[in-house]
Amino acid sequence: NAGVMQNPRHLVRRRGQEARLRCSPMKGHSHVYWYRQLPEEGLKFMVYLQKENIIDESGMPKERFSAEFPKEGPSILRIQQVVRGDSAAYFCASSPASRQAEFFGPGTRLTVL
Amino acid sequence: DQQVKQNSPSLSVQEGRISILNCDYTNSMFDYFLWYKKYPAEGPTFLISISSIKDKNEDGRFTVFLNKSAKHLSLHIVPSQPGDSAVYFCAASGGSNYQLIWGAGTKLIIKP
């Protein structure tokens, strides 16, 4: 039973490029959460999605960031026109239902040059 | 408005002794609490949870205590081992929150 999978594990982008981070939840999990961890800081909630729906995006920056979780395929976190401040570790978690334990993937480390 | 607070950014404990990590919350509607452990460059790992109908849950060396009247929970690790050195996050859910609400984390250092 595979855990939460994230790819790529490391992503390097130049300023102004787009970054696409993918997350495949655990089998049987239909709830996905994205978090960001900036250097020397704790986890910051970004967005919570259930299949095809955004439930809570209160932690998402207002511009350049978007997330989706289509009916088929992985959840995608998309960052347009990346800036150096976007450099961080981005973690995805999944759960079988809301308000239950979330299981995390290994993260994607984004570096913006 | 921090609903879940871990007031100690770090804690240092001698190997073999008890580690006690604390967490306070403000929302009385929270009814489910969890502890996670995180190593550098890895995702958090679920450790142990407790529902508000209980005041204690034990799993091996890990015990979580919940004091609802004080809105306080703690994680006890006995005995502490070097591999326990990590950042520990507490999280809570309930009320109008669909997702977990997280504390800022406590870095536990186990000294040999």
C-alpha cells in the first residue's frame, strides 16, 4: 500500500518560470492538503481539496498560486512566475475523510534561482 | 489568531529520561488531537492521536494526555532515545475546521 507520493522531489526554476508540483494521495484517500515550509520556519497550511473541489484555500497567496485535484490523476500545485521567495519545501498530505489524521508525502524542494 | 500553540520552540533531554512536549489550544470545539514527528528534509510522520472522549492514549513509548478543562495536551516519550530527536507538531480538529490546525512545532534534542 503505497504512501503519499510527490514528484518531483527537487525542482529548480529560474525567476519568472512556472513550477508544477504533483501529489498522488494514498489509495482510498480523497482529501488532499498542501503545506509549505520556508527555511527555518514551521509548516504553513496552503489549501485543502477534495476531488474536483477546493474546500479551503485560506492559506494560498492571492496571486500566482493555484491548486487542483481532478477526478482522475494527481493533485497539482501550480506556481506561476516564480520568485526567489517561493523557494521552500512543499508538502502534500492526504486523508480518507476530513478531520482525520493526515499522511504526508516526502515533499518537493523548490529552488528558485 | 493561533488556535494551537506550542510555546517551547526547543527542548533538550538526556537520553533515557522522559521527554514531555506540551501543546495548548483555544478552541473548545476541538475534539481530536494528533502528534506528528518530523525529521529534516522529510514529511511529518503521524505518531499518536487522542479523541476528546479520552484523557490518555498510549502506544509503546509514546503517551498523549489530554486535559480538556485546561485545553492542554502533552506528549510523553519514555525512555527518550537519540532517534527521537526531531521536530514535534501537535494538531487539532473539530468545530468549523475541516482540516487540521497545527502548532508551530517543538524541536526535541536528545543528548547522549
